[in-house]
Amino acid sequence: MSAETRDSVLDPAALRRLERTALIDTGLLAVDFSPRDAAITTALREAEVLFTGWGCPPLTRQALAGMPRLRAVVHAAGSVKGHMTEAAWERGITVSTAAAANALPVAEYTLAAVLFANKRVLAGADAYRRTRDRVRLLEHFPTVGNYRRTIGVVGASAVGRRVIELLRPFDLTVLVHDPYLEPSEAALLGATSVELDDLVRRSDVVTIHAPELPETRNLFDAARIALMCDGATLVNTARGSLVDTEALTAELVSGRLHAVLDITVPDVLPADSPLYDLPNVLLTPHMAGSLGGELRRLADTAIDELERYAQGLPFAHPVHAAALVHSA
């Protein structure tokens, strides 16, 4: 992992747990797999498990040649697509990820976004800021609120499923679209499975939790965004490439739609983008995922998995190569 990841994710308590669980020198950090440091080269040659995080380089055939004993990778973060290669899967390496732990703060962010969107919190705050006086709420916000609103969840991923779970206590109708989700499974989650365009047309808030794949690029293009009902809100905490930024910007500038965007294309919008200043847009700097104290959850989840491995138990959160075809 990167040095920044180690220093952010692994606090002293986590490092002590690692030392109790494995034969490990927590002072050694491999930031690449062609290290000039003899101690790291030796450690990689003897390693049975890699404990990885953000910034892990790819496990190429050349890198794997220097790790003849490697049997498992425990990833203290979300997606493993950045470092797990075909060569690593061919080796038969077993893999675990803390994606489920990272899904929780993203789902919590989304829940807050949904509830605030239907309550028109941004618009209310803007009106109050502009007038510096009492806002005539019943006059300016006659239809706001979360009672009997419809929420559309795009993608029954780990995050999408957690969002559905968190929405359950509220008086909301939840629709879900996922090509790999059976209607009966959606019902068990507490949602109704529908086609994507139907979901978009019917939802007061559409929240995206689909993976970044060739077929999901610009999933929300101009035509699909145009299907959203007037006043609806689009929430994106997944990947910026799933939304046509130019098409969405046009709708937001017109005032027809609202948006909560934690990720965009480009990752940092140009300084002159109108999205920074629109009162109907909440733009955040990719902060829905684990931050601050939430990073401890990633470490704890990954170390739990390492402890299971040490006891000869299967991983609780395994990753399989076949599943990566249609996951983040």
C-alpha cells in the first residue's frame, strides 16, 4: 500500500493486532514490487499473505515471480481491480476485501442525501441565506418532504443493498434496478425490481450504485436524464463515468433537476463549472467513502480476515474473479 494509506488506516492498535496475528515486521512497507530494499525483497519472497490497501501496485507475473510462497491477499480497502491481475488469479491466490466495511459510510451519506433532497434542505438554506429573514415555508415549499416518496436505487451492489436496508424504516417506496438481481431477491431486500427507464421515470430521487464497466459508461446519458421527472434529484456516489456530466449540467443549470454529486468526470471539475455555485447542487470532493475514524473499520475488517486465515477458516468477505466482471 502507499505510505499515506498505512499512516491513515493502520493506527497503533491495528498494528499491534497485526503483530499478534502474523509473523510480520510492521515497519516494512512495500510501495512497489521491484523494491531496492533487500529487507523488503526478502519479506516478499517469504510472504504467504499480502496485506494491501490503496496504492497497491499490480500483481504482475514479474512481481509474482518474486513471491513464490504467496497464497492470499487481504485488502484493507474496497475494489481489488487495481492490483489483482489475470496472473494472480491463475496462481490460485485467495482474496478478501473490506469493501463491505467501506460500503457503510457511502450508504450513510446516500441516506442523508435522499432525506435532505426530498426535504429541499439546500433550497431552504439558500432562501434563508439570501433573504436573511423569515422564509414563508408553506408558500415556497408546499410539496417537500419524505412521506410516500419514491426512491430509485440503481445497482444492488454492497452499497446499493445497504442503502435499501437503511431506507427501510421510512415511509418510502423503494425501486431497484440490477440486471443480475431476481425480483424475488429484490422483494426480500424490501424493494421492487423494475426496468431502469421505468425506475428513472417514477423516482423522486435516483441514486446510483452500479459498477464502472464498459456497458455502464454514460448509463445516464442525455436521453435517460431527460426521463427524470421535474424536480427529481440524481445522487451519484459510484463513478463519475456513469453520468454524462455535460448533459446533467444542462438540466441542472435550467433548474429542472437537483443533484448530489460526490464524484464527477473529470474527478475535479474545471474552476468555471457552474455546478460549484448552483443552489440545486450539492457537490462534495469524493468524501462519501471511509474517512477519518471510519478508516479504523477498514483495518478491523481486514485484520479480522487475516485472523480467520491464520485459524484455517475461509474468508468472510472473499472476492472471486468471475464476480469482478460485473462488480466495482
